[in-house]
Amino acid sequence: MGKDEDVRNRMIAMAERLLEQTLAGRISWTQADEEDEYLYSGTAGSVLVSHTVRNYDLYSMHLLNSRGTTVESLRSVRPDDPFTPPENELLERLFDAARREALGVDSLLDTLLVDIERGSSNKTSTKTTYSNDDPWATKKSSYDDEPPF
């Protein structure tokens, strides 16, 4: 086994452990700067998982050093590729688990299910209020392209 294959196998093993620990609630993820990117931070580096859509879904996992530089990556391939590797599903599952954890989906669902079961809601007024001294924020304004100078 060459070094490239060893690194690839270790990246797959890390993805499996990250998925396992995320599902067990032992590690946390944060939303990164870009949409559909989530970050796990360790002591010496971090892992970024991402999802992009072209004509198909692509998932990737990037190993980042302490400076945030990508030093290694594991990416899914086109689902219709005849040599689709088994890590395609692993990367998709890891992304979904990281997203769910980072966005607090499970906690939100649990809270809302309890609210629904109780029949309670936090009613907020949908009535719009307007300031009398702001011509742009009144129902009487024409909302044309020119400001009221």
C-alpha cells in the first residue's frame, strides 16, 4: 500500500469516527462562513465538511491545519460514475449529521414537538405599524424610485 492509499484510508477512518461521535453527541460542529459548510475544531487542526450542487450532489471533507489551510481532502464522485466509492455515502451521512448538530435541528424539533403536544404557541402580532413621520414607511407613500427630499 502506497502513502496516498494510506492517507486516503486514514481520511475514511476519520470520517467514520467523526460520524460516529457526532451521532453519539460527543462532538460539536459550527456553521462555517459559507452556506452548506460545517466545521469541527480539534486541538491541532479542524475538519470542514461541505455540500455543493452542480447537476448532482457533491460532498467533501477537508483536513485543515492550525492556520486553516487545507492539507488533505476526501471528495465524493458523481453518483453515476461506474467506480463510485463507498465513501460517497459516508461523506453524505457525515455532512447531514454535522449540519443537523451545528444548526441544532434535533433540539429545535424536540422543543417544537413538545409545544405542539401542549397546544401552545408564541403568538406574535403580524399587524404592521408605521411611523407617522416617515413617508417611506406609511401606507400613504407612493414608494416611487425617488426619496422624499
